[in-house]
Amino acid sequence: MKKTLLAMALLCISAFAVAQTKVIAHRGFWKTEGSAQNSIRGLVKADSINASGSEFDVWMAADGQLVINHDPSFNGHKIEETPSIKLSTLKLKNGEHLPTLREYLSKGQELKTQLILELKFHETHERETEAVEKIVKMVDDMGLNDRVEYISFSLHAIKEFVRLAPKGTPIYYLRGELSPKELKEVGCTGPDYHFNAFRKNPGWVKECHDLGMKVNTWTVNKKEDMEYLLDLNVDFITTDEPTLLQEILANRK
């Protein structure tokens, strides 16, 4: 009888943990009509399907302005070497112009989804520090400290976010080579690693939770990978297929 009760309790705990896994739309919900990667429309669409968060990518242009794009170049223009006034004339696939960070955050103020800001690798640590300083100030000035989370492949940028962002701000490292203990020492909220990192090191999820850390993983688009990560009880899954993940989560309740 005791063993049966224990098994039932463990099942309940597992179900609760899975139910808490949150959906992060990768570069917004862009696989839908009228949307595009890293577009304001993609952000709005992510919010419309009740995604817990919407991820987007930030660069600093040649004139120090912050803009949204994934790759280091857009339509033949290297972002770090191009002034923002020129970048703002370039069109995304859905017809929007390439947005500035201020425009993106302004729309975010009207919505409820969390804003998952990735700062890209820049040419120098000095430029990354300048970008972090400007990002943290802008987010604070716009009253979004409780809505914005920070991620980066750059360990330097991560350390700068830890240093400059308000205490308790969620900050996750993307690259994948640091253990949970090492991330804790840096001051990270947790890892935000490619899902293969957790296939190689499945014990890292529990280790993170034991250390009081959260776990995100990217970019998870196949059902079998989603199921595997849900079984590990990761806290967040970043995906280009947010509605598929929502459907899987709903079927697990």
C-alpha cells in the first residue's frame, strides 16, 4: 500500500513539473501568415497564442543604436558597420522595416508575453559592454525590468548582464560548454542550451534544479525531442513550432 501511494505521489509530482514547462516562441511566432522572423508582427502573434515568452536577437549598429536581427548582416549590410538610419529602410519578408529595439519593446509594453532578449556576439568586448549598458538602461526606462530576460552565446556579455541588470533578472547562457555548477558561479539563472547538450548530459537538468536554477533549451521543433525534454522536466522550451508544443503539453495534462 505504501509503495502504491509513493508511486502515485511521484506521478503527481512529475505531472506538475511537466505542466510547468513554458513555451518560448523562437524569433517570435513567425510560421504564420503575415509574420516574419524577428518582426514586431511575430511578437504580437506569439502573444496572441499565449506563448510564455518570445525570443528575439539584438545587435548594435555603427551609430550605437540597437536593432533587431539574427544574422550579423541583413540584405548585404553588416549591421555593426551600418548606421541605424540605413538599416531602418530595409524590409523584412512580411514588409515591415527592420525594427529597432525601442520599437520592439514599445510594442512589448502593450502585450503580456515575456521578452527574451538575445545579445549577439559583437566584434569586441567593448562593444558588447556598451550594448549591455544601453539595453539595461532602455529596459529600465521603459518599465520592463520584470518582463525582459537576457540570453547570449557571449560569456562576456552574460557577465555584464549579471553585473548591470537588476538583481534577480533572469540571465541564461547559450553556448553549452559550462556545467550547472560553473553557471551558478558565474551568476546565471541557468543554462539555455541546445537540446543535444541535454541528450549528452541528461543529469544536468536535475543538477540545475538541485542548485535552484532554471533550464531552457533550443531550438526544439520535433515532437520526439519535445517529449524527451518534457520527460526531463525542463522549465522552458524554445521552438519554431509553439502551437505543436502547446498541443503536446495540453495532451499531457
